[in-house]
Amino acid sequence: GQQVQQSPASLVLQEGENAELQCNFSTSLNSMQWFYQRPEGSLVSLFYNPSGTKQSGRLTSTTVIKERRSSLHISSSQITDSGTYLCAMERMGSALGRLHFGAGTQLIVIP
Amino acid sequence: EAAVTQSPRSKVAVTGGKVTLSCHQTNNHDYMYWYRQDTGHGLRLIHYSYVADSTEKGDIPDGYKASRPSQENFSLILELASLSQTAVYFCASRVGAETLYFGSGTRLTVL
């Protein structure tokens, strides 16, 4: 079954609104990461966040390993935030770098 | 800034033909990975490598071979391309337990 579940699958925001994206894991994890996929397809790493909370500008990632979940908070959304947000986990006991990705949350920010 | 370069950017292949996707990194990273992404889905790991001249199977290796002739170069080979291998392919590199750096992707269409 699906090891990484992301929600919501898609989201439409008005510019300036906040968003909370969720990632849930079905197995114990070593670490997890968040990526942003631009509309044209390229991938950018947002956070490597094995546990706790990390912030970068308007983005905040929180991982709670015991609860097998991670979230990405986007504050004051901008049109340029549009794209797909992917989370990926590294399973406990698996070889380094064997990431399992969720299907992504497609975000559309409108004026 | 880490650099991972993939070639070609896109390719159209015929069913049963041989396809080679190339990846070059200038990051001096030990770990390299090949992922595929199907429309509307997350990424899935095909093959990976920890060191030159050695490759490992990922989660979906059937129908693919990999080659790592040097630390900088990692190729993905489809000996007999099939329709089901139409997808976008991403190469990535990593050092230790840190974030992945992705190439821009190769869009492969098998007809």
C-alpha cells in the first residue's frame, strides 16, 4: 500500500492566504524531506527535516516522527508559490537515500 | 551550488529500441539516483549507486539497467524500450544524510 500519503491532493488559495500541507507515513521513518516542483517540472529541495521544526522565509516544516507525520506551512502565499509540493521519507532501516515520495499537493495561488 | 546535468532533455524512442539517459554531477557526491515520475504521481526509485563501478536496484528496477563508470557519471539504460516506460526521469546526487540535488529531468516518450 501507499507508504506516504499527502493531503490535500490539490489546493487553490487567494494570494495572501496561508496553507498547511500534510504528509503521513505508514512506517517508521529515519528522516523526511520536502521538495517543490515548479510548473515546468524542475525540483527544488525545501527542507531536510528529520524531526522538529525548521523555518525558511515564509515556509515552516514540522516533523513529528513518533506520530509519523510532517507538515509544511506556507504563510502569506504568493502567485509564484504555485506548483507541486512533494514530501519524501527515508524508512527506518533502509539504505541511505532510498526515498519514498508522496503523490504531491498541487497548489494554485490566484490573485 | 550543486550541479546535476541530465541529457537529453527530451527523447522520443521506438518500442523495442535501446535508450540511454545520461547524468553528470559536479558536486563530488558519492550517491547518485535515478527516479521516474509518471503524470500526477510522485517519484519512484529505479536504481542507485554509492560508489563508482557499483549499482543497486531500487523499487522498480525491471526493464532498466544502470551504469556508474565514474563518480561523476551515472547512466540509465533501457535495452528494450516499452510503452510503459514513457515518463519523466530524474537523476539526483547526494552526500551523506543530506538533501538530494536533482537534475532538470528527461522527458521520454516511447511510441
